Amino acid sequence: MAKTVSVAEAKRDFSDLMSRVALKGERFVIQRRGKAVAALVGVTDLETLQTVGAREEGKGLLASLAAWEDYPQLEALIADLYRAREQAKDRRVRKLP
């Protein structure tokens, strides 16, 4: 599950956050004024995103999602994304069925 930190916290604790990402596989969503603006993820996650993006370029979002089917923590990742969006103050988010 991704943890949410403010920009100020991310700046202050950057070295610690990087160590937690690299050594423990943790993920962080960085917020500015309550809105998610960036994420701190491990290199493996980034490489997966880049590979999927390159392979599925031009095929749309659904094709990209299919590439994540075998990702071991997909459900947790989706839940984290929805939680971050729900906490964002700039828009409403539909509840998952």
C-alpha cells in the first residue's frame, strides 16, 4: 500500500524515503495542497511501467491494464490509487463496486 506524504515531508525525509523504497519496496504518493502530484517507486515498478508503455503504445489504457494481470500486488495498488484520489480535494471519485 502506498503511503501519502506532503512535498515538505518528502523534501525533509527524502533520504529515508529512498532507502525504504529501495530496501523494502515501499511506495509513496507525494501530495501538494492535498493533490497527488508525484510518486516515489522502486526501479522495478518504473521499468514495468516503461515496458508496458512502450509495448502497448497507441493501444489504449485497457491494453496497458492487461499487462499488469500477473502483477502480484495489483489489487493493493489499485486500492492505493483510489485512496489517493479520494483524499484529493479537487474532485470526487466514484466508489468501487
